[in-house]
Amino acid sequence: MNLNITGHHIEVTPAIRDYTTGKLDRVLRHFDQVTSAHVILSVEKLQQKAEVTLHVKGKDIFADAIDADLYAAIDLLVDKLDRQVLKHKGKVSNHAHDKRLPIE
């Protein structure tokens, strides 16, 4: 998986990079068909914003979160992303097993 972490009006330190990759690993445990992820961390006045675009086969999943603390925003972001990925995984797996029985 390609992981790209960028900062907008903020320097992405190794601590923030490690924290973000560690949290995104949780999403990868649930769904391993992720091709790439693009994380943008930004600061707007007193609000810290984290957003991610996750590229999976057939769909792009987007989530964002705003908080006063950047680490809390990353936590909220990963929670939202995890719910969306599990929902997508459920749709993909249900669609594959939705074969109708032939009428005899």
C-alpha cells in the first residue's frame, strides 16, 4: 500500500507520521484490498483537521475530522474510516455471495 502523508501549514514530524501509520494499520487489518492512502493534516486557526482518501478496488473512500488536538483528530478520522471500510467490505462480500438458487 502506498501511504502519502502531507501537511498544510504544519510540519509532519516523525512522531505524527508514526502515529498516523500505526492508526491506519488498524484499518488495513479489517480490509486488505487497499491500494493507496493519501492523508492531509492541516491547521486552520485553532482547529486541527485530518482528512484521508483511501483508494480501494472500485471505490475511493473519504473521511475527515476536526478537533482542537491533532492526535484526537487523527483518532476520530480513523474511527470514521474504519466504519466506512467495514461497511464497504460488507457490501462487497454480500454482493459476491448473492447468487440466486435456480427454480426447479
